[in-house]
Amino acid sequence: MEKETTIAADEITVPLINSTGDDASTSAVDENSPIEQVALTVPITDDSTLPTITFRMWTLGTLACILLSFLNQFFWYRREPLTITSISAQIAVVPLGHLMAATITDKVFFKGKRWEFSLNPGPFNMKEHVLITIFANAGAGTVYAIHIVSTVKIFYKKELTFFVAFLVVITTQVLGFGWAGVFRRYLVEPATMWWPQNLVQVSLFRALHEKEKRQKGRLTRNQFFIVAFITSFAYYVFPGYLLEKLTSLSWICWIFPASVLAQQLGSGLHGLGIGSIGFDWATVSSYLGSPMASPWFATANVAAGFALIMYLITPIAYCLNIYKAKTFPIFSDGLFTSSGKKYNISAIIDPNFHIDMDIYDQEGPLYLSTNFAMIYGLNFACLAATIVHVFLFHGRDIWQLSKSAFQEKKMDVHTKLMRKYERVPEWWFLFILVLTIGVTIFTCEYYNNQLQLPWWGVLLACSLALFFTLPIGIITATTNQTPGLNVITEYIIGYLYPGFPVANICFKVYGYISMKQAITFLQDFKLGHYMKIPPKAMFMAQVLGTIISATVHLTTSWWLMETIPDICNRELLPPQSPWTCPGDHVFYDASVIWGLIGPRRIFGNLGHYSAINWFFLAGAIAPLIVWISHKTFPEKAWIKLISMPVILAATLNMPPATSVNYVTWIIIGFGSGFIVYRYYREWWSRHNYVLSGALDAGLAFMAVLLYFCLGMEHVGLDWWGNDSDGCSLAACPTAPGVVVNGCPIVSQ
């Protein structure tokens, strides 16, 4: 018999079952997660009799993966890229799942035999729903390797066949499974590795499946979600179509329409973003994810990092004219000559796709906006800080886990419940790892004329990914922020193999994305851990979803590149064209900086940005100062909450992210993670993550509807409310004599 227990935090009656399927004692509550957000959100129950691998799961999971992969790649090339998260699919499949359960035959095929199955094993259940969402997660983002395809075909206009592109995309996406398998013990089972982003989906699963008795004067979580979803869906018609200026309101520019300085300070899109704000959930969540999923200490660290670069380092560097800062815009991802003109990249490429040093000497060295250069410096600092921080603050835990298996007393209730399911054998992950590395080496060697990367580059990239997966995984699992390896991988291969831009970006993708994919897989493993999904079923859904997603992403991007004239070419596109590809421009610029020209001519002894290398040392020292302070003043608990990797990594999405993205994200994060969590704890525990999911889903559905109803027919509104943020002068340089069209000339 199941024992009914009331979970007071959620006011939902659920059966409490222990790992053996018998009645559980109240000790399960005592063994709950030490992380309060998890204890308030994740159920401490399991029903192992629920079917997971069903016909409904296969059908809806595959469809959701294909649809999300197509839409996310389709919208990625646009001026305001829209990422449709798996939450949209998580909601959309619910009525379809119930419809299939009500209409499909429940006949049992091959009854009594080993392969007995039914198309309809009973009511649509939560575990099926979780696996469908895991499928959808594979398509709920972008495939980083597509940047290689865009850069080679669109910007460099060189040959890259579909088959070679397919091999690169598949291997980069699957390689991360190897690292994920190696580090499951450290990043999934420990209760302290709580992966905040997963709590949004856990809350939504419970709201959609658990029956809750409505109290007088209150909404159930399901009702609250429906109201919030409809509101978000209806509201997005304003920032998405009728009043696009809501994306970034930069009121300082309106007050000072002729002042370059005021617009540099106030522009949310091209400046420091002082006073700017966006009333658009896409502005909030586009690059940083939902602020409502971020714990307040992490949000505060991001705010500190943003203020450090945008309100301290950048203004000081600009005022002091460091690296000729006033010759360029204060915030830009462009590549410039010493006189402030756009750098002619195509001129310095020889017919063999290498740098032509004679023409490079004529063109002169490449310059960056000072803000862009400083953000590269923070990348250097973040890398060093991540290693030192994890060693100091988590080194003992890692050592203990390396010495022995988990002891019973160290397991929370979720890990205990998962012990009854058969684990995925380690050799499954290792087989995928070895196979993928072998295919990658073959691809890079056999098609070296297209990819340029030698075999030793593949092995070095894999070594970097293996080394950094654990420290970066710990940061992500505890703060919801993920430092990247993109810059350090470019830096290393740029020194070792200069003048080969495609080799550089291939090395970056294999070194960076295999690590990031491992983090994604581990996050999904933790979601399955919270929802008590059999690990082998999780593994199968992840592998198949990843392969399907990679294929659809590549096919969609190839189709867009073949059918949209001048896609990504800002000079040739019509002024109102949405196909400006901001992310691909940043990727291309990086390939020029690190691959074609090489770090030695920019950040090394032959370059004028060599002092930026001191950021490595600063990044290594910063967490040491925090650690010493914590040991000196152990009674001050807030010191340990200072995460230098998060502070230094805060602005690594800039560009293409802009100031208004950060300012609005921080404001919402403060309201949710500090004010509501501290003073309205009951409301937060019931509705915070549900609201986050509803906002994501409402925006996504309306954005897709607007595009297919109006965007495809080129139906738009041309009026003041759909102009940019009104800060056109923010992109103007302020050095005397530098001439830029549309900018006032500063006299000598």
C-alpha cells in the first residue's frame, strides 16, 4: 500500500515511495537535498512502474526534436536571434500525449513473448513526458559547428561540401558524451551539484501532471501557468511586431539626440546601457537564459562582472584613449584599421586560403574596439580563475570522490531512489568517445584541404575539453553560469598553427563544444536524476536526439544559405532585412583575429595588445584573494559566495549580447532571486519556475506565429515605435579627424 503524505511547500498530496517500492518513513524528508531551492521544488517520490520507453515517447520526442532544431537554426541567422527552449515543446506535447492515450489502440502485440509491447500502455505519464523533453532539449539551442559552415561558405566564400560539414557537425555534437560519462560521479550524483536551470522544468512537470486542490482565493500552479502563458503570448505581439522599440528603451538618447557622449553612455544596443531597459522577455533571456532560474548570489556576481567591464574598465580605457580607443566605437565587434576604417579582410587572403603577408603589411595591423579587446582579456582571466577557484574551493571534494565510491550517509534521497535503476556502463561512453575521435581524425586528415586541422590538433582539442569539463561543470552546476573555452582554444592553436583560419575554428569547436555538450548532457542527466528516469532510457534519448538535431540544424542552415540572397552580408542586404547573423559575424571576426592573422601579431610580441596577457595572472590571483579572505573571516559566509569565475565570465557573451540584455536580466534576477525569494518565499516556491517557463513558452509560440503569418509575407509596420533605440550616434568615434558616415566630425 502507498502511504499518502502531504508536501506542505507545494500543498500537493503525493505518494511517498522509497527506493524498494515499499512504504517510506519520514526519514526521506530528513534526507532531502541540502539545497533549499531543490528541497522546495523536486519531489522526493518515485513510481518505478510507470512506462518510459513508449510509442508516444518515440513519436512526440522525435517530432519535438525536429521542430525545435529547425526553428532555432532558422531564427539564429536573424538580427534578434530567438532561442526556443525545450519548455515550449514540454508544454505543446501534453495535449498530444493525452490525445494519443485516449485514441490509440491498447492492444498488446506479441503477448507473453520477450518483445511484447503496446502502442498505448496506459495514461500519458510524467516519465514519458520527461524523456520527450530530453529529446527536445537536443534541439533546443544552436549547433556551434554550424558557425564553421557559415564562416567558410558565406564570409570566406571557400569550398565546404555537405558531407564534410555533416561529419564535423555530428562529431562535435557527440564527442561530449565521452566526457559526460567520465564525470557523472562528480557532477550528477552529489546533492551540492544542483543545476539550477533544471528546477524550471521540474516545476513545470509537476504543474502539468500533479493534481492540486485549489484553495479559496488562490490559483493552482497549473492555472497560474495557463494565465501567465496566455499573458506572455498576447503581450509579445507588441515587442515582436507592433512596438519593437520595447526591446530597448534608451531614454538618455531621446533627451540628448545630438550628443555622442550621452548616446555612448545611454544606448542599450551600441553603448554602455546606463538607464536602458527592455520590456521584452526575448531581451531578458536571449543570451543569458532565464534570470528566474539563477540563484541570487550568481546573479549578483554577474552584475558585478558587468559593472566591472562596462562601467569601470571600458569608460576609463576610452577616456584615457588606451589602444586608440577614441578612434573606434565604444562598443563594437568590428575589425578596424588604425584610422578607424573597416578592415578589408578579403584583401589579405591569398589563393591558398592563407594570409598574404605583403598585403597585410600594406594594410597595416588590425585594431579592435577597446571594449572588445578588454572582453578578450576577461576571457583570459576567467580561464585561470576557473582552475584556481575549483582547486581551492572544491579540490577536497573532488579528491574524496576520486578515492572511493559514494557512502550511504553522503547520498540524498534522490541519489538513493536512483540506485534501484541499472546504471549506464562506462564502456558505452568510452566506445562513443573512441569512435568519435577516430572519425574526427579521419575527417580532418582526409579532407585537410577543406578543414586544415592536422591530427595532432584533434587530440590536443580533446585533451583541453577533458581537462576543463570538470571545473567548468562545477561552476555551471552551482551557479547556472558557464565559462567558455572558445578564446583559449583559439589562442593556443593560433600560436601553434598560425595563418590557417579554418583549422583555428575547427580546433575551437572541437575543444570548446565537446566540453559544452558534455555540460548539456550532464544537466539532462541531472534532470533525469530529479525525475527518476532510468539512466539507460536517458542515454538512448540523448544520443538519438543529438544525432537528429545535428542533422536538422545542418540541413536548415544549408537551405537558408542556398536560398536567401546575400545572407549575413550587412553591406548588400536591404536596411530592414533581418538576416544579419550577429553570432556568425563574431565567429568570423574571431577566425580572422586568431586564425588568419594569429594571436602573435595581435596579442603577442608582434602585436599592440600584448599587455592583455596580464589578465591571465590577474585571473589566477583573484580567487586566491577570495579564498584567503574566507579562511581569515570564516564567520562571514557571504565571502564564499563571491565567485570570481562568474564575475570574470559575466560579459563573455558580449558581443553579440548588448548592455540592455544584461541590465534587464539583472533587474529581473534581483526581483526574483532576492526580493521574492527572501520576502515571499511561499509564492516563490510555488510559482517562480512555473512563471519562467510560461514566459519562455508564450514568447516562443507568438514569435513563431508572427513570423509565419506576417514575416514570411514581409508585412511590417514602418513607424517611430519600430525604429531602433534612437541612439545612432553611439557608434561614432570621438577622435579628431576620424570620418564616419552619419557621425559629427571632431576637429583636429
